[in-house]
Amino acid sequence: MLVWRLLGCLASLVPTMAAAQALQCAVPATLDRPHADLPSERQPKRILPIGGYTLALTWAPEYCHGNSRQPSARFECGGGNKFGFVLHGLWPDGTGKDWPQYCAATDILPQATIAKNMCATPSAQLLQHEWAKHGTCTGLAPDAYFARSTGLYAKLRYPDMNALSRGSVTAGALADAFAKVNPGIPAIAVRVTANKRGWFDELWLCLDMGLRYTACRADSGGVVPSTAIKIWRGERSYYRSNRPSRSRDDAYRGGA
């Protein structure tokens, strides 16, 4: 087994690490091999100009609450691994209502690429999907695409989700709390999504062509700020704030 379990211990001591939300993550020596992710009639190939990007983050406790029995969720939701916010992906946006996707045929990702990114995006199949659907439209090679997305993810900080989950909270309040611990990311650059039962499931962060956080377009999805949401805590001791100290934070400052 690779020595990734150490990240779980270090996360509580050095919260500025890229794996700060991989609160305990052990990558096995042998990983599931993903299957090809291909365009379809419902999700066709679409080559369009890029107008910006969305960085999508999944709240793992809610995902695992509803998906823990799925084979594809074994790594994220079982085996002793524990996650807070995980990286869903970096999605090129279009200049209009549609976005580019499945821009080029691609091979199965190498095992080394999957292993390197599993503690950020804890699913081999999701990594394959993100590369095939979104990464192929960026003009980057797989490792460069994932380095770009994990580089953005590494700089993020998170509010105390345990505290937020214990009171009445709206999507706007969650966006404000996220912006407060991430100077440089305004609340208007944060979209909050929730499932049909009103449980918070993802944050979508809007970026411009230079990967600077920017106001989201009105038609870019998510619930309206006044929407009341519920936050599934999972095991409360694992999802407290990981806001860094000033000196460490300063060192790091620089879709689907």
C-alpha cells in the first residue's frame, strides 16, 4: 500500500496541504481500472470556444450518505478513508449556454496518473470521466490537466461545516462563509448546489480565462442564495474547519 495514510495524520497538523480535505486517505498498490468514458447521444462531442472555467467540489459526507454501497464509491466511502470536500473536476465553460465536452478520443488513464490524484478525486472512474469529458477540451496532457485542477484545489480553505450544519443555513450564507476563509474568492464566484431533498452536495467556483475567480453568470446553475439547505455532517470530528495559520496561508497564495 502506498504511504498515503500519512496524509491523514498530517492533515490535522498541516492544514495547508493539497490533501487537507483527504482527512485519511490510503491508496492501495492495485487500483480498479476504469472503463472508457465516451460521448453519447445524450452527452455528445461538442467542440466550442472556452469562455471560462468551473472548479467543482463535492461534499463527500453527503455523497457517501447516498452512495456508499455503490462499487464505484468503495474508495471514497469505505476502507477507512475519510474525506471532506473532494475535487470533482475542472470544467471548461463555453461562451454561451453550452460548453465544450468530449473534444477528442482518449485512452484509459495510466495507473500512475490515477494513483497520484486519488486523494483529491477519490474515484478512478471519475478521474477517467473528468479527463475524457472536460480535460480533452483544455489542450493539456492528462498530467498537466490534473496538475492544474489539483493546484487550484490545494489553495482552498473551508469553513467549519460542523458548525454550519447545526443551525439554519442558506446557500448564500454558505457561499459567504466559504469566501470569508478564502480571501480573493468573492461570494459571487461561488455557486451552491443541493439535491432534490434540499441537502447540500457541491460548490461550483467560477473562474475566468486566466483562472482568476470571478462573478458567476446568472445562468450558470446552482440554487438561489436565499435557498435553505441542510448539511450532512457524517462523522462530526472529521469535518471541522481547516483554516490555516496566516504564515502558512500566505505561502500558498499566488462541468460534472
